Amino acid sequence: MGMRTKRGKKFKAKVALAALKGDKTVAELSSEFGVHATMITKWRNEAKEGLVGIFGKNDRKEVKEYKIKIEELYKTIGRIQAENEWMRKNLEV
């Protein structure tokens, strides 16, 4: 069995980008970078999926909804703090 090598993100991105270019075969890239063809194909596919996420409109919608929810929670916290302050002053708790 071969020894597994831990590859960094920059290296993986470099190999995936080369695979996405398509000017060399996966076998050529495998020889050039010393990485098994299966890994190159995997990294290329992960890069494709990642690019879709970058340009996806749903992500922006989710972020907007998240920000609105945070704003609502801060308003609720503020209201509760004001109520607690009023109770401390008026009920001598």
C-alpha cells in the first residue's frame, strides 16, 4: 500500500485549476504533479461545485435572511433588557 500524502489547499487549487483548463489530460496532470488521476478528478469536481456556490443567488438570500434574523434577535434582547431594568427600578428586585 502507498503512503498517503497530505496536500495543502493551494496545491489542490493549482491542480484543480489545471484540470479545469482542459489543455492537458488527467493522465498528463497526474504525471506532472505526482498525484493519482482519481484525486485530480475529485479536486476538479470539488472546484466546480465550489464555483457554483460562489455565484449562487441562494447564498445571498440566506445571508440576507440571517442578517434580518440577527437584527430581530438584537431588538428582542434590547426589549427584554429594558423590561428587566424597569422591573428592577419599579419592583425593587
